[in-house]
Amino acid sequence: MASEKLGRQLEAEVSETNAKLAEMERELRDVTAHRNRLQLELNDTSSRLQTAENQLSQAQRAKTTLVAQLDELRQATDENSAAYSKVYR
């Protein structure tokens, strides 16, 4: 009788342990799936950041070019104004 009680008790413990193990496996799958989603999101965000950095770099190069062109135009305008002033004084 004591061995039957012990057997039932051990079966209950095994059943409880299996239930806990199954729950932990579900939690592990959930955490892994969440981690994978976050990794995809991180990859997407990194890609968008890289694109934005490239666009910023292009914009900065364009700005530098435009500033140089503006300086050249100002210089040409100043030279033309000076030449015009000399001719019509």
C-alpha cells in the first residue's frame, strides 16, 4: 500500500514536472519568436539608418557643390560690377 501511494506520488510529480517543462518550452518558443521579430526589426531599422546616412552624405556633398558654385557666381558678379563701374565712370 505504501509503495502504491509512493508510485502515485511519483507519477504526480513526473506529471507536474512534464507540465512545467511543456510550459517552459512554450515560453522559450515565444521568447525566441519575439527575439527573431526584434532582430528583423533591428535589421530593417539598420537598413533605413544606412539609407538615411547615405542620403545625408549626398545632401552634404550637394550643399558643398552649391556653396562653391554660389561663391563663384558672387565672385563673377563682383568682377562684372567692378568692370561695369570702371567702364561707366
